[in-house]
Amino acid sequence: MSEEISLMKGNEAIAHAAVRYGADGYFGYPITPQSEIIETLMELAPWKTTGMIVMQAESELAAINMVYGGAGCGKAVMTSSSSTGMSLKMEGISYIAAGELPCLLVNVMRGGPGLGTIQPSQSDYFQTVKGGGHGDYRLITLAPYSVQEMADFVALGFDLAFKYRTPSMILTDGVIGQMMEKVRLPEFKRRRSEEEIRKQCPWATLGRTPDRAPNFLTTLEMDSSLMEQRNIHLQAKYKEIQQNEVRYQEVLCDDADYLLVAFGSAARICLKTVDLARAEGLKVGLLRPITLWPFPSEILEKYASKVKGMLTVELNAGQMVEDVRLAVNGKMPVEHYGRLGGIVPTPDHVLEALKKLI
Amino acid sequence: MLQEIVISGFGGQGVLSMGKILAYSGIMEGKEVSWFPAYGPEQRGGTANVTVILSDKPISSPIVDLYDIVIVLNQPSLDKFESKVKPGGTLIYDDYGIRRKPARKDIHVFKIEAMDESMKMNNTKVFNMLVLGGLLKILPMIKLENVMKGLKKSLPKRHRKLLSMNEEAIVHGMEIISREG
Amino acid sequence: MAKVKGYVEVNTQRCKGCNLCVVSCPADVLELQPREVNDKGYHYVYMKNPDDCIGCANCGYVCPDAVLTVYRKKIEEKEKV
Amino acid sequence: MDKNELTGAETLVYAKPRLVNDTEMHYCPGCSHGVVHHLVAEVIDELGWAEKTIGVSPVGCAVFAHKYVDIDWQQAAHGRAPAVATAIKRLNPDKMVFTYQGDGDLAAIGTAETIHAANRGENIAIIFINNAIYGMTGGQMAPTTLNQMVTTTCPEGRDPRIMGNPLKIVDMLALLDGVCLATRQSVHTAAAVKKTKRMIKLAFENAMANKGTSIVEVVSSCNAGWRMNPVDANNWMAENMLSVFPVGDLKNL
């Protein structure tokens, strides 16, 4: 971590962190509220320094398939978009997951459905953690709640993607993308050489060498028995990720009678609600899933026998609440509070909703 | 110390950059800061507002219900945010183009004629720095030297030559703010 | 005077009997087997008139399945005697 | 003379290209794809670039191209091969990167990717098989289907008033400044095969020399999709397609 403190937007932090991580390529298409990512990268012009390529593609479809091509070469590549653009990318993401390619995806969510609004929302939770694209695949999903985490999760996302050969998603929204906060950017890392990539990713299509058979990347398998084997392999990998990579944060949960469950920007809002509630003598805590997939079901199950109720707070009509209910499995009531279509609730709104539950 | 501030006006008045300088100045003072803009489709003119929070402790929500300080630079902003000042809080407004003045009695109201002044100075670009000066006069939450450091940080390198002009405007802004009622 | 003699070797199991080589041959050397089929059920190609082959390799170029290997040799007249 | 007197290394004039492996191709008897696969393999081998070539195969009949030619391959989503190739080449500027696409992939679903890659002058080669029909899905209309030509989705023949005219996409691409080579060839005769091979070689050399985008269209037959035998299909192609899609260089800088 560098010593210098910067003030920047979450979107800008992602761009800086990508260059510093030693990413090889970014491919994207402008869409509000995340265009600062590609704008900042173009301003940084890393192709002159680290050698990282930055491309404005002709569409989200092209961008995600550029990521497929780059990831197929074992390169550390990424793309970013916002909700409706991410929908366009879903086919490509399914291919990337099926091809077991590491890459970093960023969705700075806006309100939907349809063209919707450019204002913040969390209504792509289902799309991200339940599929989105076709087929049985999963996305490692990281939900930052500060500009610092926007920066930090670039490296985390890439590292997990390469560790498990699977795409990672930073799922955030217009609040975290557009807000400025203090951030300490990571130190610069050197980009890997082709030799290093060949060693780390023996499957990469970098040109066959005499010591190995040709590599080919395809997601097509006409023989269903082989396709089932591929799926079983993927599921085993996903199980391993579920066992190893669950991340969450507990805020004043120990003595809590009631638990707020929220991620990303909603969790920031809930942090203040916890303070307001405690000031009124209500024992309220916050459990913040940091990985939305794998979901922190175990810790929620643990609290299910300790607290009187849980309230999920989301900028949607109730999506994560389904996973929370699955986790507590009927042991106690779980309610949902959310605002829709780009409206961001304030800490007081959440407190009012919480009091109704109590 | 916790100051929850909103700055609101027309696009192009330097609302967002004033907030950014304030946030940078806060960092120079060793504070925790957050800056959250109301963002919309790109449009010249239109309205703009930004929430800036300065605090000694880590900031929880960047979005709040009520503000300690509301700075409004046009009538729509005054209409929208007057009710959002915490009781006992502060409202600063520029009365240029204001037809309906602030009415609340439970808050401190200050007027700054920054638009008129900047036109007199023949330099409307320093408008937002006059306002910033006014704010710092009535609530000296950040030392002027740290404001100048923040200003330097937030200006792109190619604009550094404008530093002294901005500093003068901040100092001048301190002289032209006055309490109402 | 030298004469050119050719020979076409057929990988009969890979041949799909498409007939493109037959029509590409300028010397009417090739023909599909009228009765015999390979394991895939195709009437594979064979040299019907081997003596006429000039080894031009046209058949090889147009074969989509790389079934044909073509050879060509210059032969002196005296050898013929 | 018998076989033994004629065959040997010194008399060999044609054999299966070395980079083509022994996997039996899935293509129908007489399909042009096989011929073009051989040319691609021969050219890469002759240039000595097997270790620095990355091919991008499409969705369509050539979806299995990677099974037959022993180089590194990526198989792209339908229409996206030029985008995939763009990234591979940009991230690996010292490699030779080419796409191999059919008419549906290149000229229908992937039109945007094709045009924009060419317009950016990506240093890639595009091998474009135009057989005026969708072969893999059973013979539906392609953007390049000829007027009045019958397919399963224009059973009374393509009516340009309803379905538009055959898309001359390589003529369009030739207009773009990023394109250094746009040529149309065929593989229905040995002479045409040799000419096509020369143009594929030029396209690959252009890609390595960073001269911009090269497109080699190969007007091809699809005897199964056309419901003809292979010989008739080639003849029909020569008589009907080549007047709409005449062979020759549209641009060769």
C-alpha cells in the first residue's frame, strides 16, 4: 500500500488499482454511472508506462469478447459496465465461466429494468449471483462499500480469478462509483512476462511450443456425457470456492437483538442507522456480506438462533433477502426494506423500517 | 467534529469543484471526508449538488437526511434544501436571482453576494471560491493554509498558476458574508 | 525426350467419395469405386487409368479431406526402351 | 511402372499438410472448408509460424476448426471472432492472429465486430467462407444468399423486396482505411486453390507486418445446404455466385 492518500471517486480508484495491479488490458464501452473507469484509464495512458492496453470497444458485446480473447491468452484483463450494458455482456460471461477463464468484471449498478435510470441501484443482485447468463455457472462476487475497497478489490478479484480460473465480479453501484473518499492506492506491480504467463497458465493460447500439444479454448462439447463431466468439474470448483472464500463484516453484532443485513452502498447507510438506533437504546447490529457469492450463509445461520429478527436493506425489491431466508431456514423472521428505481434511502428511512419490525 | 454539508446551485457554478476543494482541504486537516454528487445526464446548466462530509471519525453513510450546513446558490436549491437544515444549523445563500428569501427562524442564515461580487471583479470563475471563503469565515473548520494545500491538490497541474487568484478570492469571500435577521 | 509420370496414393478410409478429384483430373485417371465402399460407406476414389497420370496434383489441391498423396517423376525416353 | 518406382520423398508433389492432424474432419463430402483448412495449415507451416499463430474459430460449420489444425486456437461466440482476435493481437503484438468465419458469423450477427475491427485496422487476417447459406443449422438464408436462391427460410427463393439483397460485405470493408487487403477468391479448381493460397499467405504476412486488416473471402459451395452433389455444387457456384461475387482483389495495398 502506498503512503500517499488520494481523494478520488470509486470508479477512478478501480482504474488506478487496475494499472497498479499490473493488469494487461481493459476493454469497455461508456455507460453512466461508470464511464470514469475508462476515462481515467485513458487519462493514465498505461500503455506508455506499464504496457497495459486500454480499448474503447464498439459495443459491450465486443468488449466482453475482447476480454474472452485476452483471458484466453492468460492475460489479466477486465471490463466494466452498468446494469443494462452488463445484460449485454451476459452471454460472454457465460462463455468465460465455461472456458474457465480468469478475468475481472465490474458492474456499477443503475436502476432498471430496461434502460431504467442512471441513479444508484442494487437490482442486479439476482443477475450476478444467480446466473444472468445461461447455464450452471457462478461468479465470485465482491461488494465493496467504500472507495478504498473499490481499489482493494481489484487485486482481490484478479487474484481469486486466477486462483480458481473463473471470472470475478465487483458488484457496486452509482453511490460507491461516484462518491469520493480518501484512498490509499496499492503499490505498482510489474506485469507478468509471457514466460511467467506460460508457466502460471499452461492452458493459455499463446502459440504452441514444441513441448506441448496445441491449446484450444472452446466451450462447445457435443457429447453430453463429456459435457456433464465438464459441469461436474465446474461444480466441484464452485464448492471449493464456497468453502474457502466467504467474506463478511460484523458490526456490533455480538449483543444485537436485531440485525441489519446489507451490502455495498446500503451497508454504508445502515452503518449510520446502527448508530442512530443505538443512540435510542436499540441493540442493533449490521452484518455485511462482502462476497455475495459465495454467500455468508453460515454466519447468518449462527445469528438466527441469537437475534429476534433480521432486516435486509437493499436498493431493490428484495433479492438478497431470499438468500438470507435460505440461510436462516425459517428459524426467525427476515424482513426486507428497499427503495427502487434509483432512489437511495437515508439512514432515518432505514431506522423507521427497522422500528416497524421491532 | 462531524460536519454534514450540501452545496447546491446551477451546473457551471463550480458547485462540484468547490465541494472537492473542501474535501481535499479536509484531508489536509487530517479529517475523514466523503464527497457524493447528485449525478445526472451530462447537461450544460441544469442543477448540481454535492454532499460533503467532514469528520474526525470514519464516515458511515455518505447520504444523510439533514445537513449541518446548506449552501444554496439559486432559487430551486433554496426551495429544495431549506427544510433540510438541522435545527440550529447553518444556511448560506447567494441572493442573486432569489425571489423568495429563507424563512426559517430556527437556523443561522447567512447571505453572500458572491455572484454580484465576481461580476464586479470581472471574473465569474472565482464565484465558488468567494462562497468557500464565506463558509470558512463563519465556520473556521479548516485552517486557511490547509485550504490552500487542498486547492493545490485539486487543481490540475496546468491550472496551478490560478492558485493565487483563488486564494485572494477565498480571502475576499470572508469579507463579504453577512448574517441575516 | 523426358516424360512425366505420376502416381496418386489414396487414403481409402478417409475418402468421402465427393468426386471433386475425379473431375479435376486433366488426364481422366481417377474414378470412384463403382461397387466397393470403405468403412464409412463411401465409394472411395482409385486410379482407374494409372498409366495416364502426369502427377499434376490437381486432385490433391481440391480434395477437402487430404486423402490423396501425389508423386511425380521425370522419366527419360531411353528408360522406356 | 509400378508404385514403388514412383513414390518417395524426392518425387512427392502433394501430401496432407503437416499441421493438419489425423482427426477426421466433420465436414460433408466435398465441402470447401476442408480445402481452405489445408491452405491455412500449409501457409502457416511454410512461413514457419506455427509457434506464434493463434487462430480464432467461429460459430458455424467451422466451429471445430481447432480440432484439425495443430496450432493454438480460441473458439469465439457467434460473430465475435474479430473482437476476440483484436484483444489477442493487441495483447500479443508479436503473434500472428487470424479469424476463420462464415457468412452468418461475419456478415450477419458479427457485422459490427467485423466492421469495427477492420476500421481500426487491427493487424489481423480474416478468412471469410462465403457459401451463401447457413450450413450447420440446416440450410437457412444467409446475408449473402443470392436473389431467387431457395433456402429453408426462403423456400420460394430470396425476394430482395422482402429480404434485402445479398450483402457484399467485403466490398464494404475495402472502403475502410484500416483495411490493407480485401480480396475475393474461390477453391473450386486447382488453379483457384493455388491463387487463394497466395492470398492467404499475403494476408498472414500483412498481419505480422502490422499493415492493417486483411480479408480473404473465399466464395465456396455448400452442397448439402444447396441440396446438390459436390460436383454440381461447384459448377452451380461458378455459374451463379461468381457473377454476384466476382473473384479478384478489391483492395491490395
